[in-house]
Amino acid sequence: MSKPRPFPSFSCFGRLRQYAAMALLALMLAACGQSAPKFQNIDITGGSEFGKDFSLVDHHGKVRTLADFKGKAVVMFFGYTHCPDVCPTTLAELKGVMEALGPDADRVQVLFVTVDPERDTQQLLAQYVPAFDSRFLGMRPADEAALQKVTKDFKVYYAKVPGTSPGNYTMDHSAGSYVFDPQGRLRLFIRHGQGPEPIAHDLKLLLS
């Protein structure tokens, strides 16, 4: 007569627990192994305690905050309309980005924020900014205090450089752009002058 089959020994239970632990570890490693998006610009996801929101007046005269653009990726650039080089080339670059995105461009909002509201009136912004792309919005702070607040919040440098007359001055300012994802989270810092392709690549990742 065959002997009764013994209950699993402690060592069997130990091996079962070991196998379960190994399986759990494998799942954890697989989750960790899911790579982050391969952005071509500077990824500032989760590491920024700045740039949480803004309150600015668009070139239609409407007060806007980040919540107004929920569901869209937002590209935010600081400059001024009298800028001789960086600003027009950046806006032209962003126009190229919109063209490269095709239908996805309707899910992107470009904001041009002036650091020179003294000269950049609502009317001037309404003429200048949409000339690059009709979907772009020119934004201006309501007053000097609002300008100081938004530039401080986004760590943007700006300074007036006197010219030959009181109205003939230039503005030194930061040249990069910020990108928010469709959920309103600050995700990227875009370097100036790289061409449309890397920016379009990163925006497609954020929109996917």
C-alpha cells in the first residue's frame, strides 16, 4: 500500500513564497523599466516649483489663466514686438512647428507674453502676433506689478536697455519657451533656435 502523500513541507511553502516574491519583483522591475518620454528638449516634469499659473490679458482684451487652455499643450514665450531677432525668429519657428503637427496643431496654444507692455498695447499685439499664425495669442500683463509677478513666477529675466531717445529702447530678456501638457502641468523648457522638428517631436509626445 502506498504511503499517504505528505502535506507540503516548510521548504515547499518557502519556495512558493520565494517564487511569489520573484514574480512580484519582476513586475516591479517591468514597471520601473517603462522608460520616460524621450524628449529632445529639457524635461522639467515634477521638478519645478514655479510657473504654476498666470493671469494675463490676451490681444482680444480677455483675461486668461492656464485653466482656459485645459486640454491643449501650451507653449509660452516671453518677448516684445520691437525685438529685432530672437522674438520674430521664435514665432516663425513656432509657426513651423504648427505646420509640422498637422491636425494636432489645433490642440496646441502658443502664447506670446510681452515684457514691454509700455509699448506693446493690445492693438499692437493683435496685429503682430497673429501675423505669424492666426491661432497664436499675444498676452500682456495688466500693469507693472503684474509684469513683475509673471516674470518672477516663471523665472524670466528682462531689463530695459536705453536707446537714443526715451521711446527708442530695447529689452534684454530670456530666450527660451515653456511647455505645459494638456493637463496644465509644466513639462518642458524649449531652447531657442533649434528649428521646428525637435519641438514638434516633443509636443506629439505630450499630446499622445
